[in-house]
Amino acid sequence: MSTTEGPIRLGMVGGGRDAFIGGVHRIAARLDGHYALVAGALSSTPEKARASGRDLGLAEDRIYADFEAMAEAEAARPDGIEAVAIVTPNHMHAGPAIAFLKRGVHVICDKPLTATLEDAQALAEAARASDALFVLTHNYTGYPMVRQARAMVAAGAIGRVRVVQVEYPQDWLATALEDTGLKQAGWRTDPARAGAGGATGDIGTHAFNLAAFVTGLRATALCADLDSFVDGRRVDDNAHVLLRYESGAKGALWASQVAHGNENALRLRVYGETGGLEWAQETPNTLRHAPHGEAPRLITRAGPAASPEAARLTRIPAGHPEGYLEGFANIYAEAAAAIRARGTGAPPPAEVAFPGLADGLAGMAFIDACVRSSSAGAVWTELGQA
Amino acid sequence: MSTTEGPIRLGMVGGGRDAFIGGVHRIAARLDGHYALVAGALSSTPEKARASGRDLGLAEDRIYADFEAMAEAEAARPDGIEAVAIVTPNHMHAGPAIAFLKRGVHVICDKPLTATLEDAQALAEAARASDALFVLTHNYTGYPMVRQARAMVAAGAIGRVRVVQVEYPQDWLATALEDTGLKQAGWRTDPARAGAGGATGDIGTHAFNLAAFVTGLRATALCADLDSFVDGRRVDDNAHVLLRYESGAKGALWASQVAHGNENALRLRVYGETGGLEWAQETPNTLRHAPHGEAPRLITRAGPAASPEAARLTRIPAGHPEGYLEGFANIYAEAAAAIRARGTGAPPPAEVAFPGLADGLAGMAFIDACVRSSSAGAVWTELGQA
Amino acid sequence: MSTTEGPIRLGMVGGGRDAFIGGVHRIAARLDGHYALVAGALSSTPEKARASGRDLGLAEDRIYADFEAMAEAEAARPDGIEAVAIVTPNHMHAGPAIAFLKRGVHVICDKPLTATLEDAQALAEAARASDALFVLTHNYTGYPMVRQARAMVAAGAIGRVRVVQVEYPQDWLATALEDTGLKQAGWRTDPARAGAGGATGDIGTHAFNLAAFVTGLRATALCADLDSFVDGRRVDDNAHVLLRYESGAKGALWASQVAHGNENALRLRVYGETGGLEWAQETPNTLRHAPHGEAPRLITRAGPAASPEAARLTRIPAGHPEGYLEGFANIYAEAAAAIRARGTGAPPPAEVAFPGLADGLAGMAFIDACVRSSSAGAVWTELGQA
Amino acid sequence: MSTTEGPIRLGMVGGGRDAFIGGVHRIAARLDGHYALVAGALSSTPEKARASGRDLGLAEDRIYADFEAMAEAEAARPDGIEAVAIVTPNHMHAGPAIAFLKRGVHVICDKPLTATLEDAQALAEAARASDALFVLTHNYTGYPMVRQARAMVAAGAIGRVRVVQVEYPQDWLATALEDTGLKQAGWRTDPARAGAGGATGDIGTHAFNLAAFVTGLRATALCADLDSFVDGRRVDDNAHVLLRYESGAKGALWASQVAHGNENALRLRVYGETGGLEWAQETPNTLRHAPHGEAPRLITRAGPAASPEAARLTRIPAGHPEGYLEGFANIYAEAAAAIRARGTGAPPPAEVAFPGLADGLAGMAFIDACVRSSSAGAVWTELGQA
């Protein structure tokens, strides 16, 4: 990927010391050289914001105490940021996103879209009204073999899809980690900051999005049985969800944060009339393809059966594992390509496929339907439009 | 295992030429030398019954044209059969089972119990009224590592169970194989012979039983979404089932016969408060145990962490794989031990754990509840008593 | 497999209480119903011989105190044994084998052929002079996917073979188990009973035979570095061997009994001009085939790409694992087919491929060359003819 | 990792358009933000050097046509480069490395050290005479679980090491790819540019280094059988090597570029008196540890049993795979830490463990001994000092 035009000037909201996902975004932005981080409102605590900015080598006058000040000041600079990464807890997505979209700054926002449907609507309006791009980091869609799976399904390699099995088990919240003061556990189990969904919102949305991304199917209804197995937990930590797709396909989704022995075991299996595909995030460089009546094949990233869609997002030879950060960086690279095309007035490159507003709204509808379904006793519930 | 007392005289109903499961039962019976097959009503077609009996070296006068004749004649012989294996299609389980139970002949019957609830009730009455044993070959419970998993759960190794994930995907019915004249596909997709459940009855009951066997939990309600994806199919070929257990644990069960690239991929995962266990039928010699806060361990059959429950059912050193037939033979070996104890008036050995009538009735209740739930739109349905 | 003609009358030498491999042979003989065990000299201790014979339900007059008596008596009976399984320690193979071969009784003998080259020569002469069959239980050749690998190589599926990697690591002798009184460890580490090779003879010969069986290549020279890592051990417990084949192919063989975490991890990899094949004994139902320039395939036993050679030795559907005992039973089944053909004067069935005298002699030459090479400082040594 | 002090100014020699490893070094340098690439002599073709420099956004006056000019000019600038990455073919390592070391510029050089022993000696002298650091990118040593393995061996977790099995099979050179014009295949199979070793030098040195890095053992002699299986190939494409270590441990190393179905399947297994460790590059986030008499454990990067040595080089939570680029970046990060410590006059941080001159010389001695051993008929050959 050429960087001739120079890196895109990037700001960041959130992601100060102690944060997790902010660091990931920074590496993803840096990995291919498409961005330079030049400004930040990295923490809601001014002191921490300043220290964090200095850690990252930001100029003193571009370390901001809050996102509003940053949006205003950067918009006023001739060398102001062109894009901003929003890596705050969920309830703090909408505010900064709207502030920057209003000013024409491209937004790269962590998922889920927001903590509430109201916020989601407000953000959606702002995004629709803006010329700037809105990118949602459902990062698992950036894995090359996920792209290949999507292309294979679209090309009919497994025929009409019948069954979708997607799961995302973790175990880090198998105990009441939120009571230990751990920051990550704190906000992710706090409905005020995370939203109504716990596992549902944090990882269920990733699973839901991945299934939709690969199959192209639209879910119309679901039946969700949510549980909070850990005493005192205020959000769900296990979600069993049955899905019905518009096409007649059926799905099952399982998201859990109490499944001992699972770290980030996101896994997708799709079965169609003429074949099956299986992919797992923890071994992301392989895609298993079982064509009807033939021995299953192990398609590897950059290997002999890799498709153009996989090859395009691959940096190194087959057998040298790429991982989570490279997949994340692929989203940033595609965003860069789209931003640059926008800058020239050209349409985004045809092959760009990063998730955006529609995916974010679908995720919010998913969380909302899960919570409504489960509250009513795990009854079938239509997926509305967020 | 000592065979000093001489093999148990065994008869067989069904299992003639072209049958599949009959051959499995014969190997299972023969493997440890506990049984001698001496009589059979091997087919409903007299000619085939005769040819099949000769194939197996049966004496001419012990090759029967029907099970009634066999029950009567064998009961009258001083050297008559002590036990009978029933390996017919589901709708032909109850008749022979009742005929032999009435005459005090121990019954080893293939699963599911019967094709209908009515038959199940009749069989249950006969079993309760008989002094003979009734053994149901939910054979996966015979795997040593399944026994170890059960013992570990019972001993609290993973704490109180929270989540049960069990699945049994296959792909052999991904096309309309029943239209090709294949006998196995024919009766298994015919409601008159298989019962109301397709995948649900054929493999779903295995998955349901395995989960209950390992966890000891009792399911009280389920929500089942059954599909027949193959055109013209008269029974379900994909079943998504959510489960609620009496203890508060939750489960998800998936049984499919249209999942390309899966052969007999029965897999159980159980997560408790302090650990997780994972086991897969296609690699049955390993049990993965993830204790909270420690690295997961790979416990192997006959390896350093094998439990007495596993060791008792193990024939060969660790690393030499035992498989499906050995697991099946373990059920037969346990049945032999119980039959011999019964012969001496002693209670069955304490460690014997083969499935029986209660498991069969639970399986029938499962099928029935699945079909009722799905028919009503996949609503939550209580598991009754079959 | 039809047993119309009635089972073959089988005797056994060795295999009394406490023995390991005798029990395996008995199950292998019984599994498909081709044999009936009717006589035995099961132990060199008369009391144990008798008790062991009773355990197995042998008639009192066919429980023998020594193999000579058994050979003589059985030869004199009209219903005398047709075949004998020899399952004694290595130094006790030649004596009984010769005694029975002389009397026209077919011999099924455990590996390696003998403990010494002299014994091997004597046994070879007896075998050549006899009309009876000599079968050597290099049992890993009985696995269906090993048969498929052999057929694929023969058919040119991977082109001319270049490189052979074969290994057989275990860990059970990582400590001085022979000092604990464990019978298996005792004789297997005693040069007087096991022969000059330790790991080399016990498992190295299996690995060497498997490579030859699959590739059809003849090794001409080797360079062996043997070690006894455990203090006081009198035979090698780790063997590194480089191999040169007549065809120009090269190989590496590793056999170890001190490789912690390995149980019976026999594994073969063969690479040719146009493809590669990989197979592992602990997951024996899968054969990995990597054709040049294509995605690797997972060929499963009884699955869609299984060859006739695999299918012929398969009892149950794909995905239901067969294991060590079934592979072992395949050798017994093939021996039965050959014995029956011999009985009718017909040639053995064309597809029969059990190992025999030539394989045994090749194994002895392998052990001998390894010991000579290593003693001389691990120099290249020609493989003679044993 | 803090970047407060601002990135280290980095130059690059080699790595222009069409190169492979140059891009890897650039990502590795960029990933953690420790370096800024500001100068380059990216190709020996001036036009390509210029175009490549522009691709990377270098200032026009810092795009050089050759490394000598670059060394001179950069040394003269107040803002001249502090470190240089040398990513040319092997025969072009020594020249630039010496030029920059002489001028006090830290050198990060790709492996193997050089193409010839003479060059290696010259480079060694220059490195010893210089105050600058010399870092050799045996990048596999940068994987966190490799670090943990090393720490565990050092701490006695598996006891005294007995056996080392290391292998690096690939398949990309299974055909005469060098005849197709592919640049990578061209120079890597040309003795003038790659050196005397083919697979031996390109990947065998990685395997050899990895084994030494993890075990801390010093190899004293080897026996190497090298082959060129592809017609017309001028260097070895398959290497079988037996190793003897000073401690009495034994090893086997296999490097192959003709092993169909293997991409970059570097794998290390180490067995000691009380346990075993296994690690594979294609699934680098897991380390298998088998303690004597216990079930093997799967230690994961950032999981519950990760050691401080692994944790220090980990960026993201367990289960999110890190890969080749992160391992490579760890070498760059450690080099940065050492460079910064050098800048302050402090010793390098105690935990820094990147490979350097000694490893490079050991690799050269390995290649040399392999070639000499094999030329003489695969005889045992002492490993000299390069």
C-alpha cells in the first residue's frame, strides 16, 4: 500500500493510560503507515489526558481535555485532523462522533455503535447529514479469510445458505471481576456505560455482525435467553440466541463470558446446499471448506487457494501467521483508501468493505431485540431498525 | 474382564444383511468375549433372515422368521438365549422388547426407545413388570473420557454447572438420499418407522442424553426450531434447541444432518463456576479440562490424569486410540456384568452406568417436546414424562 | 466379512495374566469373528499358564505348560489348532514359531521378528520350508488410512518420493521404570529378552516398517545415533536415524521413549515431487494430502475421498473413530482370508497386504545396522540382509 | 512501551519495490512507534531506489543510490539516522553493516549474517570495534511463547535437556521456481548471493538458532545430509542434520523447501528429564508443556500461565492471536530499548534478549559445518567458530 500522499492526520478520543482498545487502534493505524496520530482527548481526567498525550508524543497544544474543545480547535487549524478514532466506553461514542461528523472529520468508531437506541438515532442522523465517512471497527471482518469466506458465499461456493452457527465464548468474566476495580470489567458490566447488553453487546454484536458479513443474510427475528450467572452482575454474561433469516436460513448464536477455557474463541460455521465453511478467530489464517461429496480443504491465507479478496489484505507469505492486529489494521487501511478517494472526489474503491453505520444500527437492533426477547421470557422477537 | 463363566447366550432381532447398526452390536458383543450370538430373527423377510443367520453361523433351528417365534422357542429351550439385542428401525423396538422382557430375557435395545409415545409407555410397563434388565445403547456414554467427565462434574471439579453446549452435526443427509433407495436413509426419514423426530430422534437424542449423562442435570423446558431443509423431506434434518435445566443451568443443543464437512461430530462442552470440560466424539481419547485461572489440560485415556472411571473401561495403553466400537463394547460389557450379577442374585456392580429405561423415556420426552415446540412456532415447552 | 465357514481354531503362546500384547491379539482375533481361541501355552510359569487358560475358558486339556507340548499335542488332534499367535517377549519368538511352522500350523507372531539375527535366520528357514503362513503383526499397517496412503503413493498421487519423515515418540520410559518391577518395562529394557535394540527394536522397527510399507522404498544405508538417557538403562531409549533409500530418497527416523508428553505418537510424512501425505497414529482416521499448488485435503476413513483400499478395512461410518484394535484386527482378518484361501488351495486374495517374513527380516537388519552404526560413532552403515 | 523520547531515526538498505523482507522490517519498526524511517538506499538500481523511496515518503535528499553515499551523508547530518536496517540478499549484508558500524550507526541486519565466512569475519571485527549495536533478526526468538519456553528451560521446568527436535519445512521451492524469474527464488538459490547453504542457510539457521535460544545448549558437532531434489538447483533444498550438544543432549534438525503442504512450519520440541515443551510457529500463541506424570497443559500467550517473559512482549489479550509481525516487532522494540539505554550510557535492560553477533557467527558455523559434513558424505563434523 503506497503512502505517497503522506499519512492521514488522525486524532483520538479516549484511549489514555490503562485503556485497552485505544492501544489497539493506534497500532492498527500505524501498522501500514497510513495515519499519523497528531491530536487527542485521551481521557476525561485532564491530568491523565495530558500525561497520556505526552506518552504518545503529541504536541502540547493538541492534547485536549475534552472532545468538544478538540473538535473545535482542530476544525480551525489548517493542519487539523482529517479523521478521528473514538475508543471510549460505549456511552461516550455518540457525543464525540456527532461533534466530529458535524465538522466534516471522518470518524472511526469502536463498537457497538452506542449505549442506547436514542444515541444511535442521533448518531445516525449526524452521519447521514455529514460528508465525512463513518467507520465502525467490527474488526473481525478485516481478517483475510473472513473476506474469502464472504466472497465464496457470494459466489455460490456453498450454495444457498441453510444454517449459520456462530459463537463467541470467553472466560474472563467468569468471576465478579468488576468488584476488583479492574477498569475494563467495570465499565463493560455497567449498564450506564455499556448499554443494556453485557456479553450481548460486547461480543454478541461481533458474532452477529460476522455472520451477516460473511453470509449477506438479514436476520428478521430472534429468540434470546440471556443470563447473568455471576452473582451481582448487572448485565448478561451468557446469551443463547436463535436466529431466523429473511431467506429462510436459520442460525444459532452463543456469546458467553463465563465459558472457562475460552479466551476469544469467536467461531463461524456456515452450511449451504452444496458445502460448508468454518473459520475460527484464534487460528485465523485457515478457512476450512467442505464441498459436497469431497474431502474438506484447508485454505490458508496467502496459500494456493487464497482468493483475491484475501490476498488484497495480506502482508506476508503463507504460513507466517497474521493475527488480530493485522485484521484490525485492514479496517484502518480500507478506511484510509476510502478517505483518500473521498479527498479526490472519487468513489471509494470497489473492494472496500469495512463496516459502517448500517452495521452499527443492525448491532443496536440486535442488542435491543435480545434484551426485549429475554425480558419477555425468551420469546421470538422481530429485529426492528435501530 | 474375566470370561470364566462362559459367554452369555445372545439373540438378535434385526441386523440382517445391509443393516448397519446390527453389525456394530455384534462386534460390541464379541469384542470382550462376554457374549455368544446363538439365535436371531434378523430380518422381516424370511429368506433374508435365513441367509443372514447362515452368514453368522447360527444353527438352522435358531434362525427365526419373526421375533415372536423366536421369543417363544428360545424361552422353551434349556439353552435358550439369556439376552437379546434389538437393532430394528425404531417402530420395531417395542414389540420385540416387550415379547422378550415378558419371558425374562434381558433386552439390549438400540435408541431411541421407540417411534411413538404410546409404544414407549407400553415398553416401560413391560420393563417395570419384568425381572430382566433393559439396556439402551446410548453408546457414547461408553467412552472412557465421557465417564471421566461425568465423574469430574459429580466430584465438583468444575463447580456448579452454568452452561451446556452440545451439538451433533452430520452431513450425510444434505441431499435427498432417501430418494436413492438407500435403506438407512429410507427408514430414518420416514416418520412411520423413525417416529416424529428426524435429526432430533436419530442424533438429537444422543446429544441430549450425553449432556444429561455427564452433567446429571434434568432439563425442564426447551424451545426448539426444527427444519427440513432438503426438499420433500418428511422429518426434520436440522434442530436448534435451547434448554433450561432444573438447576438454573442453560443449554443449547444443535443436531443437524445437513452440515457439510461434519461426519459424526458430536461434541459436548460444559462450563461451571470453577472450570470447563470439552469432549468430542471424533477425537474421543482426550478430555480438555480448563480449571479456573490455570492453563487448560489435555487429559488422555489411560494417561497420567485418567480417573478410575476412565481406566475401568480402557483396554490398551495411552496414545493407542480406542474408538466407537470400544465405547459401544463398554456398554455391552457393563450389561454383561449386570446380567451376571442378576444371575447370582447380587445387585449390579456399583460402577455400572449404562443407560436404561429412564434415559429412553427422557429421550422420548425430548423428541416429543421438540416437535410440539417447533410446531407451535418454537415456543418454550415443558419436557413432560414420556 | 463372512464367517460362514466357521472360525479358525487358534492357539496362543504367551499372553497370560499381566501381559499386555496378548490381550490385544485376542481382541483382534475375536473382533471380526474369524477365530476361536481353543488352546494356549500362556505362560512359562505352569501355575500361571493354567490360571490364565481358565480365565479364557480354554478346555483343561488344551491348557499347556509349554509350547513344545502344545505343538505336539495340537498337531495330533483332529480338531487341533490351525493357527497360533505368538505373543511372548522377543527372545521367545523363534522357538515356538519354528515348532508350529514345522507342523504346518500358521503363525501370527508379534514383532520384532526375534531377539537375535541367529534366531531370525533359523525362523526364516523354518518359514521358507513350511507350507504354513507367517504373519508379523506390524499392526500399524492395518490402519485403513495407512492403506490408502500406500495406494496413493503407488498410484503416483504425490509423484516420485523425495523425503520421508517418520517418528515414534513415547514417554513411558522417561524414568527407570524397569527398576520398579513393572513387567513390561523389565523385559523390554533387557537385551537378553528384547534384543540389542531398545527403542530401536520396540518402536523403531514399527516406524521403519511403516515408512517402507507406505512408500515401497528400500533403505540401503543408515546413520544411527542411539542413546540411553536414563541412568543404568541397558538398551537405547532414544534413536536418531538418517536413512538413504535405493531410489535416492532420503529419510529421517526418530524413536524415543523419553519424550515427555508423547504417548504413542507414531507419525509418518512423505513428500514427493507433486504432493505430500501426512498421517498420525493418534488420530488415525484422517490422512492429510497436499497436492502441489492446491489446498491440502483431509481425507477421512469412510469419507468422500476414501479409497477402496481404505474402505475394504472399514467397519463403521465416517466420523465414528476406529482405532488401534480395529487396525490390529485388520491384520488378523487378512490373515484369516489368506489362511482360508490356503485351505482351498487358492492363492491369497490379491488385496491382502499383511506384513510377513520379509518385513521381519528387514526389521532385524534395521536394528542390527542401527546398533552397528551407533557403536562405531554413528557412521553410515549399509543395511544388510538379516 | 513509552515513546516519549520520540522515535529513533531509522535508515534502510535494500527493501525496495518487489522485495519481501524489507516490508516486514518496516512494519516491525513502525508497529510500536519506536522508529521513524527517514532515509534509504532501497535498491541497487538507482531508478528503483528513487521510486521506492518516494513510495515510502522519504525526503528527496535522503533517498540514496548506494549505501556508501548514505552512510557518509547521514553521518554528516545533525539529524542523521541512528540505526539502519539491512535487508539485502545475504552477500550484501557485510558491506553496508561495516560501513554503518564504522560510523557508529546501530545495525539491525537480516539473517544469515553473511554469504561467506570471510565476510562474517570482517563484519565481526567491525562490530567488535564499534560502539554501535548489532542486532540480527532471527525473528522467531521474538515470539512471546518462545521467550517463555526459554525461561522455563532456564528455570529447570523440564529438567536437564536430553533431546531437541527442531524442523522447518516449507514447500515453496518444490519446483524450479528460480527458473520462472521470481526474484525471491532467484537470489535464495544462487550460491553467489545466498551463500553455500540453500535451505540450510535460509531456514536451517532459523531452526538452529531457535533451538539454541530456547535450550541454551551449545552444539559441538553435526552430521548433515543435504540434498538438491529439484533438477538444476544449485543449493540444497532439503537438509537432514543430527546434532550433538556439549551437555550430552542430542538433536535432530530438518529443514526443507520441498515438503508439500508445509508453508512455514517451524516447530521446536524439547525433552528434558522431567518434562517436555512443544511450540509451532504457525500457531505461536500456545506452548504445550508436559510435566512428568501429569496431563499436558496448553499455555497461552497472555493466558493464566503466561510468564513475565511472555507478558512483557504481549500487546493484546489472550485469545487474540499475535503473529509473525508482532514477533518481529518485538526484536525491533528490544533493539530500541537497547539503543535508548546506550544513548544514556546505561546498560541495556536486563531482559533484552535479541540475537546478535554471536548468534550470527554460530549460524555461519552451522551452515559451514553442514556443507562440509555433507560434501564429505555426511560425516560427523565439528562446529568451528565462524
